[in-house]
Amino acid sequence: MESSHTMNQVEDGHKLLADGGERVEQLLAESIDWSRLPDHLAEAAQYGVLGGGKRLRPILVLTCCSAVSGREVDAAAAATALELVHCFSLVHDDLPALDDDELRRGRPTLHVHSGEPMAILAGDLMLAMAFGVIATGPCPPNVRVSLVEELATGTSDMVAGQVYDTIGGLPVDISPLDQVRLVHRNKTGALIRTACRMGGLCGGASPEAMAALTQYGEAMGLMFQIVDDLLDITQSADHVGKATGKDAALGKRTYPAVLAESACQAEVDRLRDKATTAAKKLGDGGYPLQCLAEVMAVRTR
Amino acid sequence: MESSHTMNQVEDGHKLLADGGERVEQLLAESIDWSRLPDHLAEAAQYGVLGGGKRLRPILVLTCCSAVSGREVDAAAAATALELVHCFSLVHDDLPALDDDELRRGRPTLHVHSGEPMAILAGDLMLAMAFGVIATGPCPPNVRVSLVEELATGTSDMVAGQVYDTIGGLPVDISPLDQVRLVHRNKTGALIRTACRMGGLCGGASPEAMAALTQYGEAMGLMFQIVDDLLDITQSADHVGKATGKDAALGKRTYPAVLAESACQAEVDRLRDKATTAAKKLGDGGYPLQCLAEVMAVRTR
């Protein structure tokens, strides 16, 4: 019973991701005003934003909003803004001075496509535009202000994680596992937590619901990156659409670098259960969030 | 009479800049929460933000707010945010892939000080933090939302100007002078116009006062960059605290590249008068803005 129940949730999760991904592509294409930009800057930014990807973060914004009975229209701007920030972070992380990646989502990275100067500037543009999209969104002004604050904090934390990941400087008085957790909670976890909280804000979540969404987002964020770490050592670049096997070569702080693969998998299971428990606190509205936790725990790309 | 009157205004303008600069240093040191950041990221961002400079943009925010009878406390967050964006733009513009400058405000640029990865990431952080500072500021939520929108638009326009300046792609169906104007209005003018409009928003400016502040900001922004162009060909790097003589060497679009020096000077005078006329529309409250226009027209660094 339990296993077929979970299989249904994985199936429903796949459908949520597929439908949500299409909806987000539409939002990104429709709700950003590229018209006041020089053509080549708009082209570069659109290349960075419209290149596909899982769209997990904006899907989480939309799903968390509806989990607390909010309407999609209230969360659309926040979802768009969050994906702009995520895409900006990928564009800058891929730069030669940082991760120096040439492949992303199965295509050349933006600095390969448009040159390094344009990749830096288009990334900057995407970050600034994200806040403009929220400011002009449909939520009441006090909610928009909270969304801006939330997004600024999430972005700052993400940058801190990227600094730890690419430059180092981690505290030396904590264990290697705690060091990895610190990197992951910031580098990846911050924006996923932010996505869930922004969805809650858009949907007018109660303090209790917001606490559940925060727990859910924190568990999902850490789990997402552990799964990513595992895919980096088990999958080909062709399969996941970006370079793999790089983490170990660069001596990066990852879960498989400090824990056996079976222990990493156990941590994924633990975090999936934690996310599921948090989602259940939201009642029936939390079911789609459970499905997303199940499917993200077993993803293979 | 006219000349001694103007000399008084230049003197008052110098005092406004000196006092305002001190006030802004204080605001930047006090009103940004660096505590949640890794030490080396906080150090790099502070190096980029606290390194002195004229602080014209935040001074304009404060002065435009008080010009429409607003209180300084209402404009402090907006002034801080705008200077964060300006400093972020300098950090990124100085990068090897862009202007490749090693000297700024008489000190090594941030990528020389902290390395290129940190300069990219600290710049990103400064931009995100700017919006967080506004979101948590003291103005009513609807004003904060307008400030975020204004800052996002100004930043996008500035990035567009930087693209034109360093990558090119200017429209070819306009004259060389119009091309330079397009670069300058975006690269430098956008944030100066934004500073004035944000000050007006903080001070609760009427639509008429906002229109005057916008005219003032547009004239000041273009004038500022023409004076910068002139200093680049007439002053030493030691004197202005950054590399000079580079524009011509790089074939950049500048005023002296398309107009004789005397014609550039005439354009400065015309824009100063335009700014002064706009400031006068604000009555007595506009006097400090007149003084700033006079002093910025004759600055030598």
C-alpha cells in the first residue's frame, strides 16, 4: 500500500512539474517587459531566462501560494522574479572567473553564447529586473514590500553560499559535514526556502502555515542539493545537461565527499520525510507539495 | 553681481557636498547589516562601498527629499540603497572583462584587492542588498514599492548604458552626438535621475515637484558625464583617483570625441542652466539643488 501510494505521488509530482514548467515558461515570456532594453541585451537576458530548466523554484512559489488557498494570479509576479534571480545566479556562476562552465541546460552558457562582458551585464540586469517585477505585481503594497525583503535576503544568502563554494573561507571550527551543510543551505537552500516563503506571502499564509512552508522549503533545499551532488558522480553530462564529475575534481565540498553514498541516500530520505511532514501540516492543500518532495527525491537529472 | 552670486552658490555647493558626504559615510556604515554575511564577503563589499567617492547620488536623494520638505530620516534608506547600486556598478564595470581598471577612488579596484570571483559576487550582493534596504526602510509601504520600482528601472537603464559603452550595438540611424547622448543618459544619467526621483518620492513630492526633480536630474546626469569626459582628457590619474586618457585610446563614445572642447563646455553650461531653472521651480527649497548644479559644473575631479 505505502509503496503504491508513494508511486502515485511521484506520478502526480511529475505531472505537477510538467504542467508547472509550461505555465512558468508562459509567465516568463509574457510578464517581463524587455522592450525598453537594447536588442542585444534583451536577447542575452532572454537566452539566460528562457532556456528551459526544471523551473522548480517558481513552481514552488505557485504551489505554496495555492497550498494556502491563494490564487495563481497573486503569485505569478513573485514566481517570475524568483526565476529571474535563479537564472541570474546561473549566468554569473558559470562565468570563467567562477565555475567556468560551458554547458548549461544542454546549451552553451551565456558567456559562451554572448561573450563575458554581456554575460556579466545581462546577469546584473536580470537581478535588478526581478525586484522591478515584484514592485509592479498585483499583491497589496505591504505584501510586495515583504516579498522584496524576502528576495533580497534569499539572494544575499545564496551569494554567501556561492562564496563559500567557489572561494572558500568556511568556518574551521565545525565538522566537514557541517561545512557542507552550510554551503548547501546557502548556495541552493536559500532560494528554495525563499520560493516557499514568497508563495506563502502571496497567498496570505497564517504564521503557522508560514512556519510549515519554511520547514518544507529548508528540507527541500538541502535535499535538492544532495541529489545534485549524487547526480554529479553518477550521471553523464549528456544526461543532466551540464558538466558532471567536476565537484570531486575541484575538491568541492559535497555530500559524497564527506559521507558514503548510502549515507547520502539516507539523508535524502530523511529530508524527503521532513518535507512531507511539513506539507501535511497544511492539510489537503499540502498534497501537491508532498508530491513534489517525492519526485525531487528520486529525480535522475 | 551675477558672478559673485554664482561664486557663493559654488561655495555653498562645496559645503553641501562635504557635509552630505560625511553624512552618507555615516549612513553607509550604520544602516547596512553586514552581520549575517561571511567575514570575507562582508569585507569585500565594505571595501567596495565604504571607499569614499563624491557620494553625489545619495546626497541628491537627501537633498531632493528636503527640497520638497521631506525629512532626512525618510530618505536615508533610499540614499543608502542608491549608493549601494552605484558602488556595485563601479565594482562590475572595473572588472577585467569590462573596463579592466585597476584604480578607483585612488585605491586598487575590488578585483585587484579581493580577486575577480569575489568582486563579481560582492557586486551581486550589493545590488541585492540595496533592494532589501529600501524594503525595510521607514517610508509607507506604497512609497517603498515605488522606490523599488524606480531603482529597478534606473538600474536596468544603467546596465543598458554600460552595454552600449563597453560592447556597442548603438543604433546606427542616429548622429554620433545622439549616440553619445544615448550612452550617457543611460550609463550615468539614469542613476542620477533616479536619485532625484527617489528623493522626491521619499519627501512626498507633488506631481509638479516630481516633474521638476526629473528635469533637474536629467540635466545633472548628462552634465555630470560630459564633465567626466572632459576631465578624462585634461586631468591626471593622480588627480582624479582613477585612470584617465583611456576613453580616446579605447575609441569610446564621449562628448570630446564628437564635439570640440569649447562646444562641450557650452553644453555643460546649457545643462547647468537647465538644472538651475528646474530647481528654481521648487522655490526656496530648491536653492541647495542650484548650488549642487553650480559646483558640479566646475568640478575638477
